[in-house]
Amino acid sequence: LAFSSGVMAQRYVVGTNASFPPFEYVEKGEIVGFDIDLVKEIAKLQDFEVEFRDISFDSLIPGLASGSLDIVAAGMTITDARKEVVSFSDPYYSANQSVLVHEGSEEDLTVLFGSNDIGVQTGTTGDTWVRDKLVKPDILTGELRNYDSYVFVIRDLANQNIDAAVLDKPVAETYSKNNPVNVVAEVITGEEYGIAVGKNNQALLKEINAGLAKVIENGTMDKLIEKYFE
Ligand code: ARG
């Protein structure tokens, strides 16, 4: 029998929704991306282990609440409503929303109005924005189509089954590189992404914030930005 010295490192389950490139996406069957590298780096520095689960975005916060997940790393915007239920790390990335349309329909400035159909990922800030700003005031009379995965939002937009999608700008721009879709507008929402843990898990939150500070301090953050956004 071989014994390792010391106690075994804690292992945490990290939830994500891997349809959000370059933050998290699936490549050759593996979950990869900026958030994945970031969490792995924090885990290495703070001496814990992680395993990732790819689930629907709107199951992530319930997963923390029920204890099936320990950490959520999903380009998740820090909002007051979410802070009622979970605790967020210090912010690590800033982003706005954007409007994505099919290539060739960039000139149609009425895409968010009238009978157009708009795709969003369920439970995201983009979903909330369309509902509050367009659907409730009857600016949009077409359908608000909810999806579990951005892969299907982009597929439906590319096939012109929907007229527009509202999603985080860095992700919309990443999709536009390999799909016949283009960003036509930015919606200034001033969002900041945080890593989330269970509401009362202050010990883990402290570890994550300590690791995050080191990642910023030791230049790894700049390297990740360079790797995923050039
Ligand atoms: N930032 C947005 C939000 O918090 C979208 C996040 C979607 N993330 C994902 N991994 N699918 O609602």
C-alpha cells in the first residue's frame, strides 16, 4: 500500500453550460474554455481538485442551492437577484449584451420590434432583458424563443428560423467567426461575471477569491485573455 503524505485534496463539482464560447464550449468531446482554464488554475493554486459538469444554464443556481454543485463557472453575471440565492466571487470579466442577426439582414433596424422572433438562452440576463424591455412593453409582438443551449440558438438563426438573438457580446462575436451571423448592435448593460458558490459557503468563496487574486497578480489572467480573445 502506498500512502501519500498529508490529507487528500478536496474535490469540488463545477457546473457550467458549455455552449458559451470562448468561456466554455465543447471541443473533441471535452469541456474547454476561458472559465475552465481559470477555475483549473485557481484550483491548482489553492490546492483543490475540480471536475466539470455541463448542464443547462437555468439548472446551475438550483444545483448550488441543492448541493449537487459546489462551484458555478459559466460566464455568469453578478446580479442582485442571484445574490439572494448564491454568493459570487470578485468580478473577473466585464461584458454587455448584443444583438445577433443572420448575415445579410444587418440593414434591418427593426429586428427587435414587431413580429420578429428572438432567441435567448433560458435564465440568462439576455432572456431577462428581452422580456423586460421588449416583450412586456409590447415592443416585440413576435415570439421570445427560449433555448437550453446557444448551439441551437445559433443553428436556428443561421437557418433563419428566428430573426435575432440577444446574448453576451463576446460570445456573439465568437459565434460570428464560424457562422453566417453578425453582431449588429451592442446593448450597454455593464455586466460583470463572477464565479458562484452556495450562499453560505464562505470558506470556499475565500479560497476562490484568493486564487483569483493570484491569477490576476501572476499574469495568468492576461495570458488567458490573450489565448481566448485575440
Ligand atoms: N452572462 C449571462 C448571464 O449571466 C449569460 C451566461 C450564459 N452562460 C453560459 N455558460 N451559457 O445570464
